[in-house]
Amino acid sequence: MASAKEHIFISEADCYLFGEGTHYDIYKKLGAHPSYEGGKKGYHFAVWAPNAVAVNVVGDFNGWNEFANPMGKVGDVGIWACFIPDVEEDQYYKFLITTRNGEKLFKADPFANYAELRPGTASRTTDLSGFKWEDSKWVRERDKKDYYKEPMAIYECHIGSFMKHPDGTEDGFYSYVQFADRIVDYLKEMKYTHVELMGIAEHPFDGSWGYQVTGYYAPTARYGTPKDFMYLINKLHKAGIGVILDWVPAHFATDSFGLACFDGECIFEDPDPRKGEHPDWGTKIFNVGKSEVKNFLIANALYWIREFHIDGIRVDAVASMLYLDYGKKDGQWVANIYGGNKNLEAIDFFKHLNSVVRGSYPGFLTIAEESTAWPNVTGDIGTDSLGFSYKWNMGWMHDFCEYIKLDPIYKKDNHYGLTFAMQYNEIENYILPLSHDDVVHLKCSMVEKMPGYKQDKYANLRTAYTFMFGHCGKKLLFMGQDFGQEREWSEARELDWFLLDEKLNRGVHDYVKELLELYRGHLCLYENDNNWKGFEWMNADDTGRSTYTFVRRAENGKDNLLFVINFTPMKWERYMVPVPKKGKYKLLLNSDEERFGGFGNTIPTEIEAVDEPCNYKEQSICFDLPPYGAAIFTF
């Protein structure tokens, strides 16, 4: 245990700032921390329980004796604290809270940095100090970048089901350390820029995927210790890979040992169930209008940045926070002071969060999963926007998935499903997500959404990915999608890696790898993602043949790409493509090559533009466009 100088652990200033909602280091004060008091080493314990009559610490170190270690009140905001000598690392504990009506509640520590492995529910003492970080160069370079003009290809990943040990153990989980070796090799091979990790904050139920949290300050014990998690982040950074965490401020689990009705009364949630509960999800809603709750959440985001060097957070269910009536019927919600359904306190919370986090760490990403047309979700801090760096483009995702699963005969009537997103592309800074939510609950895997015979399905998938990587917006794929996982995702089993022995799956895998390399290697695909300087339709209206032709441009005028994409099983012979200028168009990628599992239709490696007008352009090129085929040219 690291030594600590004797000191007053919680001061009047700490209490004041916490009460004001601006103590951004409060996680260093509340919870359990190594300390040195009265000439002895031990742990200092502190908890916020403003309505408690008494609070005691119970744990391994006192035989779970309810009376051995009473806590005393500190300040006037409801903090209780005590020092217990001789407590060591990795001992289990809880807070025993006596409520106003005499009930005794055994609660896990809201600020615990480590928790007992489920189904256990205790907190564990730990010491976060002493880890040797080796990523200072990464962090310095990250904070200097204009990430809007950088490539961003995110691999969304659930550690527990990425890969499992074949040893017959009940869970088969890889530890953070073991996972680090495998995920770094995979991400480097495939050329992803970031990994987004699901379900890291401690949660009791595997089937919630980590979206019903009980331990916001504890990396889940399923995969190891907090320092093991540090090892994972450190290794990813050394490999040049950014790390984004799923973060869930919208709601929390109702388990009796957790935050719900914490001290016998609702201190983290609103006591009015119309404000404090999600009827559809069976969860509690954070009362972000309360200073201490807002402080708990904003300090939590800073905690992951400062203690674990995280590069970004993807904020879950933002819409459910912004709308007071989200998922609720009449009588289940309360209007704001103006009679509307906007949650004014949530708006203030998001502005505050982004101001503090992005203002302190300019290279840090805050990403909103916001599923409506709420205006100004992204933008500079201090403006009318909520201040997020990026927003998941859920509209694009919905239109894209609905379109690709159509039988080809119906695509001509839904052609504009794939062109509509460019009409609002400038409004926000977007990420195009094909996430875990798109491959569960009978929605089918990406490849099984496709119509037709098996080879058609895989050809259509390669074509769809080409459209996605050519379209404006940063990219996100969920694990398994990049090799054509055929079953829906389940948190209970590993990905079907054996499919990589199959020709069609290996072909998709190799094709996505080439798309990722092409994406990262061409400025035109990422430097102007939210304006028309980087994108131009050549032909957005070929509904009869369900083809799309567009150009991506670089500011230097040299690095330009032409995309030609056919979403039908028909081969369009001598297909005429309008082009922006004279010159040679050199083929970079043909999705129909046999090495990708294609039908083997060839496309000339170089085509000279001719003076033959087509779709309002003076020049054009002509070639045979393969069925379910995509071609990318450089010019």
C-alpha cells in the first residue's frame, strides 16, 4: 500500500464544493482510500447519506460487526466519515445505514473503485496509485489534434463475449490483461483507430450488457482488478488506439444494495416516480437537478479520464434524459415549469458536463447516443449547443438498415432512404453507427438482414459497407460485423470466430480491412465530414437501377475518390457514370473480386473520362458494374 501523509481527509471546503456541485475531485474524498492517521496506516471511509440516522462500516476487517466502526458526520451536506486502522487492500466492505424509520440497509459504496464479483454485492478496498503509465506521448498528441479532421473508425466491443477461454470454466472470461494482447493485435491488423468498450462500470446482471450500473467508479471485477484495466488502456495507447467507454448517466439499477433509496430516501433519484423511474426499463432516473447528483456524475467522467486515461465517453440514452415524457404515457410524467416536455435540468447538466470535460481536456470525445431530431446536440462549448463532440447518426442507421434488407425489386421505391442523410449532414458532427443494438432482439445480424442466396447476402454486405465508408461521418462497427457474423450477438457466448475459415466470411473480413486501410489513407474520407466541401453526388437519382455515385474530395485537390455502388443482383453493362472532370480514373477497390468472396466480375484498372454528358456533368466514364458490386476509383 502506498504511504500517505497524515492529514485531514475531508475539509469544510470539500463539503462546500460538493454541496455546490463543483467538487470535481470528490471521488478522492468519498469512498475508501488508503490513509495514515493517528500514526497508523489504514483506510479512510466516507459516504454521502444526508438522511441517515447512523452509518457504520462493516467488512472483513471487523468480522462484519455492525457496531465496530461507526462513522461521524462531517460538515452539513450529509457526509459521514471515519478512519479504520490496519485495513488492507482487497478486503470486502459495505456501509450499514440506519434510516429515519429504523430500517437497516446494507449498501455498496457508491464511490468504490473495486467491487465483489457478481453475484456478490460488496465493495472492495483497493489502491489506484502506483501504476506505471507509459502513454504520455499518446495523451499529448491526442490533445493537440483537431479530431474533426482525423480518421475515426471505432470497434465497439463487449469484452466478455469477444472471445472466451475454451477451458470449460463457467464464464470463460478473458482478464483485462489477456484481452489486451488479443484486442491490440486485432485492432492493429484491421486498422481501427478506436475501441469502444461496453459494460465496464460494475453491474450485477450480465444480460443488462452494463447499462444498469451499480458501481460507477469501479471497473467490473468480471475481468480483473482496476490496475488490470489500467494495463489494458496503457497497452492500447502504446499501440496508437484510442479508448471510448460506454457511460450511462440516464438511469441506474434498482438493486437493493445500490444507489436506489440509498439512505432510506431518494437522494440519487427523484422521489416522484413520474420523474424518478423509467417504466419501460425498470430503472431509476438520476435527479440531475440536484447539485450532489450532478457532481457525482461529472466527477465520474473526470475520474475515468484522470485515473484511467480514457479518451472518450459514448453517453447512452441521451434522448431519455432530454425528454420528460420519453417512454411514458399520459399521467406518467410531469411537465417543466413552462408546461413543455423538455427536461431543463438535463439540458443544463449536459452543457455543464461538456464544458468541464471538454474544457479541461480538449482532445477528449463526448459522443451522444441521441435518437431524435433535438437541435444543436454537438458544437463548441459555450454556445447554444449541448456541447457534445459527436452524435450517433441514428437516422442514417435506421434508413440504412431498412434499405439494405429490402428485396431488390422494392429498393427503387425506397431509393432516397440512402440519400436523405446528406440533406441534414451539416447540422451536427456525426458518427455512423452499426452497433450492438442493430444485431440483437430478432433484428438479425448484418449479413442475415440481406435478401437473396448466401453469396448474394455477402456481396450485398460488402456493397453496404462500401457505401458506409464512403459516406460522410466517422465510422463504428460492432464486433463480428467485420467478418459476417451470422448469428445475432449474445453476451453469453463468444463471437463465431470459426467462420473465418469460411471463404465468404474471410472475404468480408479482408474486404473490411481494405476499406479501413483505404479510409485511413485518404484525407478526402475524413477531413470534411460535416460540410459539402468534401462530398458531391454524381448521380443520386438512378432509382431504376438502385445505384449511387458520389465523389469525396480533399482540400488539397489531389486526394479524391469516386464511389460507384450497385445494390441490385443485376449486372449493369456499359454503365455510364458522370464524373467531375477530365482525366484518368484508376480503380482502387472492386468488391466483386473472388478474393473477397465475389463473383469475379472484373473492372478496368484505369478508365479515361470522355466528353459525353451524363446527369448534368460534361464528362463520364463507362464500364460493366458487377451485381451487388461497388467500385472505388481515385482521380
